[in-house]
Amino acid sequence: MLSELGYGLKVDVWAAGVILFIMLCGYPPFVSISGAQEELFESILSGKYTFNKQYWSNISNAAKVLISGMLQLNADDRYSASEVLLHPWIQTGGVVDQDFERMSALAVECIEAEEAEHEQDNEEMKRYYSRRRSMDELSCIAPDVASNSFFS
């Protein structure tokens, strides 16, 4: 909805994923450190959130996998309502068998590794762009370039 691409039924799954995230840990998955609405929207549109160990260490990996499926940024990759209702964590009232929990732990490790990889890429991009001139800086240079024009 924020990206103005329209929305389908899976936006409700995403919203339910946000609510489930809050219910399990006590804070929302997407936040603005400064409190600025634009920063919050950027956080939401990036789709990046973390399972902070301080709050998530006692939450099952199966629940984390469910939430990850519900909060997929791409609606095509996001769980449908039927898939959510058929998820073992929902079907068993949050008490999944050990095999499923172990499998979920592996999935969470993959999710966290992917997040760490993207975070490293983002840090490298931030460093790259921090060395580049801003458009404001370049506009100050433009009059000097114009004076060296072939059309003078």
C-alpha cells in the first residue's frame, strides 16, 4: 500500500504478521529510531526486521518461520491465509514436534544469514555513497563548468 502498487488479499496476511510479531515480543517489526514517519515508511518498504535475541530467545523457531512467511515483502512469496492456518505452529497451538522445530531452526539460521549478508551489502553501499558528492554540492560546481562551455 505504501508503495502505491495496490494490494490484494495477502496484505491482510502481512498485517496479521505484524500483529503476531508484536504479540510475541512486545514491539513492532518496523520502527523509526528518530520517530520520523518517513523513516518508518522506509523501514516498512525495505521489509527488514530482526528477531532480537533479547526478546526472541524464548520464542520458538517455528513461530519465527511463520512470521517470516507472513512478512515477506513480495506478495507472491508471502504465505496465503490458508497457508498460515495450515502452518504447524498454528495447527498445534504453538507446540510443534521436535523435528519441525529443528527444521525451523535451520530455516531461521538461513534467514538470519541472509539478513546479515544484506546488512553487509547495505553498509558497503552507505560507505560508497558517503564518498560521493551530493546533488547540492554538484549544483555549486555547475556554474564553473558552464563558464568553460564551448558555447560562450
